[in-house]
Amino acid sequence: MPTVSWRNGTGVLEIETMRATETVTATGIDTTDEALIVRLAGREARIPWEQCSPILAAATTEQRCNAELSPGGYGIHWPLLDEDISIGGLVG
């Protein structure tokens, strides 16, 4: 939380530096008719298509199933839709 102090009659706003956050990566993905399943270290997240993006919510099953996890596990690409989503944006 920022604090305000006074120096020589002038208000000085002091802000703590933000801590670095841990990057979220996936180890695998699966698709169902209802949701995207993201496998993470030690857990699984099931995200309904409506919560992923409007494009994925409106897509066909064939389009959704054609998904590629990036080599580092940072994002997912759907080539038939030209849609990209970061793992951190989905489950972070």
C-alpha cells in the first residue's frame, strides 16, 4: 500500500516495488465439447469455452480440437481460428 509523507512542505508518495510473480506454464492440454482442460504442475484446470474467449465459444468442435501448446507451455494456439491465449491469462 502506498504511503504519503511530507518533506519540506511537499507531499511525497512512496510506493513499494512489486514482487515478481511466478510464470504459469502448462504441461499439456485436452479439449472436450464443453471445456478446455489445461494440465499444470500438480493439478488440472477445466475452463468452459465461454470463459476462454468469444472466438473459442463460437467455434466448432473440430476448430477447438486443433489446438497447439507452445513448446515452453506458455500459450495455446488454434491455427484454424488464428487464436492465441496465454496460460497465465487462463489460469493465472
